[in-house]
Amino acid sequence: MRKFSVIIGCVLAATCCIMCRKADPATPGNDDAFDPRLSGGAATFFDISSGTFSAPIPGLSAHDQYVHTLGDEVFEQPFVAAPAPKFGGLGPAFNNTACANCHHNDGFGLPSFGALGSSLLLRISIPGTDEHGGPNAAPGFGGQLQNVALLGVQPEVHVDLSYTDQLFTFPDGATATMHTPLYTLSAPYIPLPSGYMLSPRLGPPVFGLGLLENIPESTILSFADPLDKNGDGIKGHANYVFNPYTQKKELGRFGLKANTSTLQVQVATAFQQDMGLTSYVQPRKSVYGQLQMQSVTDTGKDLADSMLNAVIFYVRSLSVPARRNVSDPVVKRGEFLFKQVNCSGCHTPTMYTGVDVSLPALSYQRIHPYTDLLVHDLGPGLADNRPDYLASGTEWRTAPLWGMGLFVKTNGTPYYLHDGRARTIPEAILWHGGEAQSARDKFVALPAADRDALVAFLRSL
């Protein structure tokens, strides 16, 4: 397995994590009492290899380590068409064949379509909402376009991606290139409905999600300021979404618009929509009822319950990479500037998880994800103009920043933002508008040395 060396190193990582912690991570107080490298508290892993996003949280029991490893195997396993003894049921229309094909090394993938390494997909809907207040599925296409299909089945559509470039010049003469994507649809298996809305999504990193799931709802809601009472221009609000398993509205915290409430639903829906695989959480094929899919029935499960649950546990039990260069004067200057220009108004540095008796490393931990898990208006430049429950067409969930300094190590060329359009950190910042406009403008006005320091800080995360 590709993670053999990572798993072997977990014992050393667990020891290091315990030795380097200066205080109980659950004890509030002065930041000086805490080791700033512990981004995930006790769930932090010390490694800077290409497998750093793939390490299990330290201290798993033998049973939990077994389930984690089983989930890892399924995560990496390509699925095929039915019938197959274990990994069958793919399609008939899909976007990819394995979780790992979109989440390379448990990080980002490639912003492209069609090939096995492609990680982009397009959500689709028409104006209005469904019976639960969510996006209104496009007739004949559902909520997501599947641009690949099994032999003998026509893909729902073909997608081409192109870019236009625009040069941005800072006040001091430095430049950055803004990379604007254009998505072109062709060869739909039936005519596309009028007024359809598209939203591109790049498969995001999957590490640290168990910690994010364990942040109390009250903590997340405490960050909301929908009336901007403090006058900083940053509002932010929660997204409440329908859980198809519990049949209830719940706080959204996963997905690029916080449009999924739990890891169970996030994983099961990815299997269903991205690969066409059904489960006890999502028992209906993504193409059910479509014209060319009349033979697709509404019975049976492609994924055994144990298989789905193992992948859910695998994602839940991935650790967070430790910070680096925390004592470097430039990095410390960048951290000060990050707060001074108020990037921290959305990218909240520190919070505490709730109690989790099943996994102590996730329980009541002081963590540094740099997100508030709320949705914010980021302006017209990043808008997809497609509402998703309470998230408008200009709103996106604040992306966690932990681990972003290792994207080059884990994924080669780094890509940023919801569709991977930004190829550098300054470019990603320049795209921010709306509630982030003020912070973006303050970043632009900084001297070059200070901009470089802020970027150096982000690369230390």
C-alpha cells in the first residue's frame, strides 16, 4: 500500500505529539501555553512527505486501525461495472472510478474533466427549490452532470474547460495573472433545460474532517454576524441542509457551500453522484428515472454497509499535518499581518472540538483549522450564481487553510479556490470580493515584503 510507511510512522508521531504538547490542548488560556505546531491538537501528525495528508490520527486502537486501513483500501480502489464480486456497480454514468482519483494523496486533484486523474465536476439545477429547500434538480440530469459512462451508455454531457488570462498589477509594480475559467457543454444526451445553473466543484482535501465534524454547532453559530454588528463588513451565516438519512434539516459544515451536514452523507453522496454507487444512505442511482436509464432499478445496494462505514471512518480518522517554521521571524510577521488585514475575520484560527468518547484524539481538542464553517458572500468574481439551500449564488463556505503549505509536496502543482482556478496563494487572495473585499484590498496595498511574509505564514500551515 502507498501508505505503509506512513502507518508505520504513526507510533513515532503519537510519541512526538505527546512530547511536544506544552499543555492540555483543551485548556483555554494564553496562546503561549500551546505548541503552535499542533494544528489538530492530539490529532496532529508530524510528517512532510507526499503522504502527510494520509496519516491516521495517532493512538488508534488495533481495531480502529484495521477499520481505517480497510477504508483506505476502498478509498483507493477503482470500481467497475456490475457484476463484480466486490467492487462492482459503477455507473452507468459517473465522473470517476475511485475516491483517490479525485482526492490525490487525500488532497486536491486536477482541475480537468474526463481522465482518471480529473477532479472537477459540475453541479446543475434549475431555478426554484426542491421539497426540502435545496437546489431544484434539472430534469433528465439530476443535480450533477456525469460526463463519463459505461460502454454502450452515452454520457450525460461533454464538458470543455478553457481559460482567459488577465494581468493584475500591484501598486509597487509586481504582477499576478488572474486565470478565469469558461465551461462549455456539448453533446448532451437530451437537450439541456432552459435556465439551467452550473456550479464547478474541485474535489477538496479530506484530512481533518473528523475534527471539523466534532466542532459544536453552538461554536459555529457564535461566529455568525449576519447583521454585521461589529461593522467589519464580514457577516457570515450558517447553511441548514436536508440530511437524506435522518430526514431532518441539519447544520451544513461539509461541501464547498456547506451543503452537507455529516461525513456519513458526504461520503455516501460522493459515491452515489461521482461513481453511481448506491448504499444504505443513498439507495437510488444518480441517473434513476432518466430517459436512457430506464433499465436502472431502485433496488439493491452496490456498497456493503461495512464498506461504506469503513470509508466514513477512514475520512473521519485522518490526522492534520503539523505546522512548520513557526519560529521564523518572517512567518511570525505574516501571522500578525494575516490578523491585521482581517483575513481571520472568516478564517478563524482557533476553536475547540466537542467530546468524542470513541476517538479521544478528536475529543475536546484545541485546533487551528482557519475556517468558521460559515458561508460568506465572496463577490461576483467567484460567484457561481447557483443557490444551495441557504447559500446564495455568491456565497461559499470558508475553506480550511490547514495543510495548504504542503499542497506542492502532496499534489505537485497546487490549485486553490472552489474550482482550482488560482495557481498561487496571491492569486487566490486577489479573487476574493464581497465580504472579503476589504481584506483583499489591504493585502494588495501591503509592501512586497509584507505580502511575501503573509504568504510565508500561509505556507507554514
